[in-house]
Amino acid sequence: MREALAAAAAILALVSTPGSAAPAARFANLTYVAETIRVTPAGSYRNPILPGFQPDPSIVRVGADFYLVNSTFAWFPGIPVYHSRDLVHWRQIGNAIDRPGMLDFRGLGIERGVFAPAISWHDGTFYILNTCVDCGGNFLITARNPAGPWSNPVWLKFDGIDCSLFVDDDGTAWIVNNGEPPERPRYDGHRALWIQQFDLKTLKLFGPRKVLVDGGVHPQDKPVWAEGPHMFKRDGWYYLMAAEGGTAENHSETIYRSRRPDGPYVPGPVNPILTQRDLPSARPNRVEATGHAQLVHLPDGTWWGVFLATRPFAGQSTLLGRETWLLPVSWKDGWPLFLPADVPVPLVVKKPALPASRGSQWDRWTDDFIERALSPEWLRLRNPPPVRDYALHDGDLVLFPGHEPAGSLGTPTFYGRRLRHPTATISTTVRFAPEHPGDFAGLLAFMDEAHFLAFGVEGDHSVRTIVARLRTDPKQDQRGTIVASAPLTAAGPVELRIAIDRGRADLSWRAPGKAWHRLAADVDVEPLASVHAGLFTGLVIGPYALAGR
């Protein structure tokens, strides 16, 4: 502990010299309070099980333990690893991509990078197959302990995305993935599902690549974006699950089976086995975009499945992005089913017959920055810079501002955590004395480079201002456009509070212990919704500091 404090002090001394880009900003805490928490009946759980920006879930059971991973695109660290023993309560135990040298996200838009990781286990080793889009292609990482460390990537030479590993009872391994069809695509969104054998000792593919599905369940209907394939085995049958219809409101999950792992596969009599696309849009507690699922078999013989879905507050708009959900899976005549086509996804479901597990409390928490390191839930944009831009010192998160704003493709000085509820309040206390025009420190609510809200203290050595900057279009200033401001006459720390209610936000500030001042009420933040920003990510909020021009 003494060494860590000494190192932090040394960093502070270094960046506080006159040659620094801007003075350091000190954040004393970050507090998150979800405003609407409903009581869940005894013996039940509430969906989603992983709320907020947790797309493309993949799950594996090892004995009494369950492990789950999600996509993180160009956020770092990448690929969160969650643990549970009851499928309901989850705790993040690490990140599979936690060293800057593992993957290179530099210069990428936030919707590129890590797509659809798939976790599996065989003979004491955990495997994650994944695609780094625009940053290397398909790769494999391994670990003996799912909390890490994970190996450096082993790059695999095949085209496509959404790869996953299946190991048969005799140890034979196969990789399935989404890719271009064997012939020229017949229409936009025409994809195929491929399979090839894989050597677990040499970690190399071998043998012929073969198409399992060309197009989708009904090729004559020109199905789009067959993706996210997973294989499993039951009663001598090999099952192939895949998403179809794109990851928006037409998303769905489909099922095929075969007597051989490499096919031929036939679709089930009921397809899709999960979708909400045909239900009326005016229904209450609307859940949309269901798909990208994977099943898990429990010791009591029951089957359950995780999948992604969204909770829009209007149209397809949500600030939370795609979240992870859980439902029991029934079987009929050898085929699985999540829900009949006309049944909405339930928000409250009877729990699996498993012992209670300890999970994280995501509805109310405060980080006082008293630990030696940030928890694995903290994210930053792309790879860390060569010179560390933060320190944990005397109970503060200290940020050292750089010149790259949130709207750039650089490495902004920003650390955030996922927004997990439609209505929530996020607050912090910042101490910041700007020196140069445009120096800024405060909270950033970030969806992508063109969609964010920055709220905090800005100014120079002679004047400080409370300011809110919004960016909803790539043509706007990379720092965001000022939508509200007020003079800040008193010196000292400032408390900042963002209260989000679906598509609206209230921005307030005060000197500690004084009355709150509302800078802006009912700010329209619906333009930050994921539907306007590529659909892939969700809002991440936290401390942000930027040097002036």
C-alpha cells in the first residue's frame, strides 16, 4: 500500500509541473442511485439479469459455477467475465482483455473492436473465441482461472465474425461462425454459417470449411444476418442455434439439428424459438430485439437460456443498450423453445432450483476510490495512453487532462461505468481549478463519439463556469455544443448531479453542503439513445477531464 501511494504521489508531482497540459482534476467519489426499484416476489427473479450495456451473452457451466461474458467493442478493459451459482445474481470477477498489448483499439470508433465473445470450457481450460473487428480478426484466448490472467490472443486465419467453440464427447473440437456465403451474396444481409475442425493442442484449424446454413431458416424469404452461432449436444443430436433478422426490433433466435456435427442441419418445426417482433408496439413493459442466445443445462435436468434484449422508452430508443436476460427453456419432440411467438418476455420469473448466489448491487452504490485499483467494472475509451492519465490518491480519483475530447478517436481522459436503469441519478464531487481557456472537468455520459453529454466545471485562471455540452451529430464540435452554462463565483469543490429519466435529464450542481442549483431541467437526451448510434453500445457515465485548446 505504501508503495502504491508513493507511486501515485510521484505521478501527481510529475503532472503538476508547469509543462502539464492542464491542472489535475480530483474526484472524491461517484455515487449511483436507481430511482425505481421494484420488489421481486420471493422465489422469483427480475429480468434483465445483467442490466445495462451487456450485449451478446455467452455462458458456460463448470460444475456448480456459471460464467458469462459480453461484448465490449472498443472499450477497455474488454470482455467482462461474470460469475454466478444461481444464474440470477452475478458478480464481475475480471476482464478477459485487461492488458493494453492484447488488442489494439487505437483510432477505432467505439462500435468496432470486440464483437460477440463465446466462452467454453474443456478439460480444465477456459476458452474465449472472439473477433476484433478492424483490429486483427478472429482470435482465441485461454485461461485456467476465468478471473484471469487470460493468454495473449492466438490469431486464427478464417473470415467472418461471431465464432464459437464446440467440443464433442470424444474431444473433437469444431469452430462455427458467421461469414460471407460461398457464392456472391444474393441480397444485403445474406450470410452463411460455417464450420471447421479445430485442434485443441496446436490451436489451429484443419480440414475443409463447410457451410451449415446458407441464408437462414427460410432462404426463399431472404433472411438477413444469420449470426451468433452456438452448438450443443443432447440425446445424440447436434443442435445449432443462431440469431437472425439483425440486432434491432426484428431480432430473433433460430434452431437447427443434425446427427453429425458438420451437418446436414434441418431447421426445427417452430422457428424462431425466441422473438418479440410480431407483438403489438403498444404493449406494456415492452421488451424488444430478443436474440443472440445460448443455452445451459442444469444438474436437475432443466435447461435455461441467456439472450440479449432491449427496454425501449419510446420507439426503439433506450440509453441502456442491449442487456442480458434469462428464461427457462422447454423441450417438445426434441426441440427447444423459449417462448411461443405471441408471448411477451416476462420481467418476473420463477428462479432456477439452485442455491442462492452472492451478486453485485447495481441499483445503489458509491465508489470512494479508497482501493488500490479501480474495480473491473470501470471502463475507458480504447487502449490506455503511454503515460498513465489517472491516479488513486488520498481517497480521490485524480485525472490528468489530455487534449483529446470525447468526440475524437483518441484516448480521452475518461473513466466510466454502465448506466443500468432507465431512471437513475449519478453524482460526484470534483475539485478543479482551470488555468487555460476551455479546461474542463466533470461528468461525461457517453454513447459514442457523436452522442454524449458533458457536464462540469470549465474556464481558465480568471473565471470558472458550470457548463453542459451536448453532441448529437458528428458535424458538431468534438467537445460538444454548449446547451447551458452559469457562472461559478465561489472557489473550492463542486458537487455535480445528473438525474436521468429515460429520455430526459436534469443537471444540478452545488457547493458541498449548500442548496442545489439546477443548471438545466428536462434536457432532451433521447438523441443519445443507441438506436441513433449504431445500436451496439449503451451509455457509460463517469469522471472526465479535458485540457483547453
